[in-house]
Amino acid sequence: MTSFDLLATDETLEACLVSTEVENLRLVPSTSDLASADVQLSTTPGRTQLLRNKIADIQGIDFILIDCPPALGLLTLNGMVAAHSILVPLQAEFYALEGLSQLLTTVREVRQSANPDLRIEGILMTMSDNRNNLSQQVEADARNTLSDLVYKTVIPRNVRLSEAPSHAMPVLRYDTTSKGSNAYRSLAQEFLQRQLVTA
């Protein structure tokens, strides 16, 4: 069972969950079928509530992380409607802040319609290169504009991060000592610390 089955059929979240090599970590796998979900689910009643309805009664799980596509389509709206908060990856590139502005507008609209409790968990700078003046400028602009919403952790451009998916491995297993792995450890620690503050 895949994430498409979860959204498009009567399958439950429990039926779609798959165990991993990491203790206490389960996932719902995805295939290329999910690419057609926007079209196939466009006429489904309550189409923006599908994911929320599937995870509403799940018990015994500390965190559910929903990885959304970068486009603001039906899948991303399902994620926003289902979530308590969103962590926004912001690439250190020229048009990134414009895209972020559009996303924040969508978040406001979701709050007004389907999920009034949705909040911005934070903004995570990704694909950053300290040798690049543009990367530095985008990060500085984001921190000046969004202040504490921007995580202190920055995910760098890193060859090992790019290589890991081609080996079907998370980077923490592929190369646990790489800069990318260390950055994601720091992200996890900062995320958990913020949860303690907001709890």
C-alpha cells in the first residue's frame, strides 16, 4: 500500500505503514502514482480533508511528518489541512523568498477556511553554500524578515546528501559523518528543543 492508496481508497493509515531499519520509525511509501493524485482526486468530495480524516484517530505516534511537494496543489493542501504546523524548507536561491511569500499567503487562507490552528513551525535554510554571495544574501534577507522563525540550523549543499537517494539510503546511514548528516542531526535537536518550548 502507498500514500496514493491512503488518499484514494478506503485503506487505513495503519494498513499503509511500513516498518524501517530505524527503531520506532515507520513510513507510508510512495510511487509515481502520486503524481496523478491532483487530477484523480479533483472531483472527490472533501478532497482537501482526505489526509486529515485518515490520521485523525491514530494513537501511539509522537510525530507524523508529512513530506509535501513544492507546488501548492491538492497534495500540499491536504498536508496543510492535516498538520498542526509546517516546517518550510527555503532554498538559498534567487526566487526562493518570492515562493515563500506565496506559501505564507496560502497558509493564511487555510487558517481562514479549513485549519484555524495551523502555524508556521519554522523556516529551514537548505542547499546553502557559504562560498556563494547569493546564498549568504538570501539567508540574511530571510533572517531579517522572519527573525526567530528561521531555524539556526542550515542544511548545506553536500555531495553525500545528493548521493544517498541513489543508494536508497538515508544520508545518516549512507555517510553518518558527512556535513549533511551532521546538519540533519542539528535540525532534529533544534526541532525537539522548539517542541519543548511550545509544549
